[in-house]
Amino acid sequence: MAIKLLAMVIALAVAHTLPDLARLRQFHWLAGWAGALTGLFGGQAWFAGGLGAALVVGLPALAMFGLQQALADAVFGLASLALAVATLFYCWGPRDLDLDVDAVAHAPDAERRRAALSLLGPGDAAPRIDGTLLVDAVFQSALTRWFGVLLWFVVLGPAGALLYRMADLVGRRPGFAETTPPAITAASAQLARLLEWPAAHLVTLALAIAADFDAVAAAWRDWHAARRESGGAGLDPGFLRAAARASVDADIDVGEDYVDDARGPIAEMQEAMALAWRVLVVWGVVLALFVLAGRIG
């Protein structure tokens, strides 16, 4: 656990201080791997669906698990630390969220702001200049870029981080649908949603700690009540977006140093980014407490 905490700190420091290294986060090999498997087994009925997705995203994760086990005690743990840092940094993103938010906030003209908006949201559609949509985009992107990766890194090590990122890419990102059958894409997307569902709940809990607990709890209850009336929530992390909007509203309402346009969409987006950083700090503190408890125990 201590290695995972140290790897998290180092990977975050590298990502924040050396943003140009983000160009190393390339997954062309994954598209090639998916295409090769489709070429070999695409005509087989068993390949379409869950078994095919298990091969596409499961085998590389299994290979990473074997590597991390082999390096567990090598070179006094330094090899394991290096693998953890490299994998966490590689799976983080693929773009740096804080830089994308800054690009939207400081765009010099409408055209470049629209271009920056297209890179902020996790989906293909760019959010409009609307406070609610921008807050949603920040926290949905934080879930897919940061917290989904981090949760499974803590649970399963580098293999968990790679598994989540591959499921997200194959299931929901452009460039992979062309090389994989639709059933495998759908199965991978479902796996990604399943993996990030507990992360979304933990982010919501941390948001209640880092922001306004009552506002987050009320938003969580109201969202689930509305979903029950409409037929159930499933794996939709919409409760996180609702909690984020409530937290941004609560923080702006009690803020004393905000400018007059604090209710403007850009200000709300920046406040959402600040809250996402606070949630990340809460996660780091909790992880550090686990490490400390283990040392004391």
C-alpha cells in the first residue's frame, strides 16, 4: 500500500509539472491488438460479446498482473515502484483535466473556446457554455480520467489501472469501434461502467467531506428518488453529477472572495475543478491513513 501511495504522489507530480509527457499516453497497440484478435476470431460466434471483450482487455491486464507479481520483491521494491508509477501515469488521462479546464477558461476567442470544450467532455459532443453542463463535464471527466483509474490501481495495482483504461477506451472512445465488433464494444463499455460505479460513490462520499455534506446528501437522495420513480438507476453515475452541481452551488453561495460573475458558467467550471482537486486530496489522505494504520498495526 505504501508503494501505491508513493506511486500516486510521483505520478501526479510528473503529470502536473511535465504536461508535455502526456504525449506518451498512446494506445495504438490496443487498437492493433483488438484488430488482430478480430481478424483471428471475428467469424466465431463465441468471440462476439463478453468472451471477446475478456480477450481484448483481459489478456493484457492479466499479463500486467503477472509482471507486477514478478517484480514484487525485485531490487528492494524499486522495480515495483517504477512499474506502478509508469502504469499509473500512462493510464491517467489521456489528457490532463486541469489543463483542459484552463484552456476553456482562458480561450481568447469563441472559436478556440469551442475547440477547448470539445476536449473537456468525456464524450464526443462538446458541452455548451452552460454552468450545469460544464460542472457535469468536469466531474464526469474526473471520474473517467482520474478516479476510475486510481480506485482500481489501489485495489489491483497496475493491472487494475490498465484494465479500467482499456475497458474505457475499447468501449467508449472513437478509434476502437472500427477494429472491434459492436458486441465487444458494448461489453467493454458495460465493464467500464461497472468498474467506475464504485469509484463514483467514493468520489461522492469524498465530495461530501470536502464540500457541503448536507447539500451532497440531499442531491444524492433526490437523484435516487427520481430514478426509482422512472425505473431504476442501473450503473448511471448521475448521482455524482447531481452532487457536484449541489456542491458548486453551496461553495459559491458561502464564498466571500468571488467576483460579481461567480454565477457565470466559467466560474462554476473552475469551482468544479477546485472541488475535484479537493476530492483527490481526500482520497490521498485516506490512502495515507491506511498506510499509517498498517505500519502501526
